[in-house]
Amino acid sequence: MDFVYARLPASGESGSLIEAISLDPRAGDLSPSDIAGALRSFPSAEVFAVPTPINSPGAPVGLAAASIGPPGPLSGIVVAGMRRDDFPSSYDRLLVRVSANQLAVALQGAELRAVQERQRLARELHDSVSQALYAIALDIATAQRIGGADPTRLEAILRDARALAETGLAEMRALLFELRPEFLIKEGLVAALQRQVAAVRARHQLSITVEAKEEPEAIPAIKEALYRVGQEALNNIAKHAGARAVVISLEASPGELVLRVRDDGRGFDAGKSFPGHLGLRSMRERAASAGGVLLISSKPGQGTEVTFRVPTPSEGLTGLRPAETRT
């Protein structure tokens, strides 16, 4: 292919589109802006038609297109372009349709994960910050009723309100971090893990130790995968393990990063499947998406250790990326 063009409706934004173009370096005479301009209004009618070849300094570029969803100006499309006399053949068009279907399935999966993440954040807000604020309001109302009649009790109530406020603040900071993952780039993986630990420690009164000497060298996608696996492991420990102490370690070696999360909880039979536990599946999916391996070592009564090993390629080996992206 000389290029592949994709256009997708932006999730949750009526009338908004996202465009991306992957251009072969050997087709340097083609302009991404010209390609987008020629295909931005395709298809212009309700009927999906074959797009007109794009003129270029060399031979005209033949196009093979497929839609994602119902045809129309706001539909998703995938268009492949190639300067070849016999392009596109029926087989070429079939391949593009298959690719468009795969992209549609991937988008549906991403949307489902986004919905699940929003539901989880809503539960966290209700279970932590909302309840903390409610308890603080009750403490303040009680303090107002007591006034100066019982200074000792008044001081205890105010101490409790302050502790609740600090817990709620730690929770809110952690949730804001999850909503704005760009903080991971600015503040770093170690700071992100420490922030998440502070929230879990305050919420569940767990003893958690972080063993990480310095910020590792890795691309943002790998750092986010490490953070998300650590976050999910902590959530699983808090919900299911009944642990008293947790140790999180981050080790860097040439070409690899290793995250370990160990607890002294009740453990489980790691050889069994747990179809209802989405946390384990989520961690495995995160690890696989980063090209890493997730290992879980656990036995009943002997605690659990989660190990996430992920290679750290250089910036030049991170895979293909679009030549131009617009929103």
C-alpha cells in the first residue's frame, strides 16, 4: 500500500470525526493533507460507491474502500491506496473490508472497556470520596451542636473530620490521575504508583511499601501498562486478599522492566480459572498489549505475588504510527 486512510466518528461527540493516515515512506510525493481532503467527504451520499482515484505526480492512486457502520458522510471508513494498474481487484476490496471489520470489533471492545472504566470510577467516587464528604458533614454538624460545652469531644470530632478530609483528598487525587493519564508522562511512573498507594493505604489501612529507586526509561505506553497492572493488583488485594502488608517493587535491567506486587493475604489456587473475576483478565490484557508477560504465583494461605515482565524497546522500535493525525 502507498497509504491507508481511516476516518471514525469521535466517541460521544455528535458530528465530530477523527482522521488518521499511515503513509509509506516510499510514497513521499503524496501529501497527507491532499489525501484527507480528497476522502473527507466520501461517501457523499447514502449509497457507498467506489471512490475516484487520487491524482498524484506519478500514476493515479487507485483506491479500495470499506465502511464501518451505515454508509454516509459521518460513517467510519477505511481506504487503501496504491499506484497499480490492476488495483483494486475484488480480492483487494475484500481485504479492506476484512480490515475494516477488525477495526470495528476493536473499537467496540475499546468502547466497552471505556464504559467499564467509567462505571468503576463512579463506584470509587461513591465508595470513597462521597462517603468521606458525608461523614465530614456529620462531624461538622455535631461540632456545631457541641460548641464549647465539651472541648475534649470537640477536639476528637475535628481530628476525625481532618483525617476523613485527608483520605478523601488522596482518593480524589488518585481518581483525577486516572482520568488524566498524561500526568504519567509529567510526573513519572514511580510518582504515579506512590500516589495510588497513598489512596489505597488511606482507604483500606494497609501497610504498603514501594521499592523503586529511580524513574525507569521506557516509552509512555509501557509505563501506563505497568501502572495499570499495579493499580489492578492493589485493588484485587484490597477486595479479596485480606492482607496486612503489601510490597511493590519496580526493577529495571537492560531491555526489561519488572513490576512485582506481593501480599501476605489468604492466597488462592492460581491453577483454577475465575471467570467472574475481571481483574485478573484485565491485568493479562494490559500485559499482552504492551508485549509483556504476567505471572501469578499463589497458594491458599501463603499470599500472592504478581509479576509483570515487559521488554523496553528503544523509541525507534515502538511500531508503526500514523504519518498524520487530526481531531
